[in-house]
Amino acid sequence: MSTLSSSIVMRRVVAPLLAMAVSWTLLPDGAALAATAERGNPALKAGVFEPPRPAPDFALRGSDGAELKLSRYRGKVVLMSFGFTSCPAVCPITLATLADARRTLGAAADAVQVIFVTVDPERDDAARMKAYLAGFDPTFVGATGSPDGLAAVRRNYGVTAEKQVVSGGDYVMNHSSSIYLIDRSGRLRALMPYGRAAGDFVHDVQLLLAQ
């Protein structure tokens, strides 16, 4: 991380993003996250939703050119994060970690889908997201849409996003950075905080695939 924040300008950009990264995300209905084993199941390393509940569906524009609905990936374990393609540190680290996890999973990775929902529709159209995500893993799918449509998705998942102007008139998006784990049945199962190793994702995905 020190190389990413070596300059004064980069520190100004990264600091607020890291501050957002360490906080848990809370769903609007007050869903509780527990860092304990689910009843009758081996412990997930991520904080689990007790009880699991259906993940809110949505209809956005996919970076693959098709309409993107969460239900489109029923039967797979979905790892879903929120971010933006101009993110200087948190988002690329998260995506690189998820790409590493997929490689480690080997053939089982075919049953896993990573979805990256933008918090910056002003800059992130489908083509830009496709090119950006291809640099991590060509199977990753980005989701964009209207500001109102994306705001509704964030509300449903308890995700925060706020524009912050930086020097030179550019801006960054301070946003929640945990990753949602959604099982094959489309249920919210766990929330992995930013900064966890690829092995933690491999561990949890293998448990969810085995259920």
C-alpha cells in the first residue's frame, strides 16, 4: 500500500477511500452480521447474514452488452462489489484479489460470478467497464445504469457513495468497499470486508458451492 500512497496527491485520494473500507455495511432492514459459524454449517470467514435472506434483484446495463439481472446468475455463487474504474487503490486491489481467488479455485471457478457495480455512472459506461474489468479477469461483469437506478441498488444493499472533489477539479467516489457473497439460490450469505486475502474468498466460496 505504501507504493500506492507515495505522493501527497495520492494520499489525499486514498485516505478517504480507506476510511470507508474499514466500516461494515448495514442493510436498510437492519440485517445483522455475525462473525460466527452459521448453525449446522462450518464457519465462513466473512461476516454472515443471520438469517440469510433473498438478495435484492436489479436490472442494470451489463458490460457484456446484455441486461444484467442478479437472477441471471442463479445456480452460481456471486461475489458482488461496488466501485468505479477510476478508483486509485481500493477497487483494483479488490478486483485483483477476486481474480486471484478465481484462479485458485480452478475448474470450480466456472460456478462463480464476479459482478462489479459502478458508483460512478458519469464516467463508467458499459464499454469502459468491460475494458477495465478485462484487465483483471475477462469473466468479470460490470453493471452500470442511470444515477437513479444505481442509487436504488445501493439503497437496497446499504451501500454508501459520495463524490469528493480533489485537486485539479477531478473527483473520486468515497464508497462502501465490502464484498457481498450470494449463494446459488440467490440468498445473501455473507459480507467480506475490504483487505481480506484471496484464500479467505476461496474458503468461503468452496463452502457455499458444497451446499
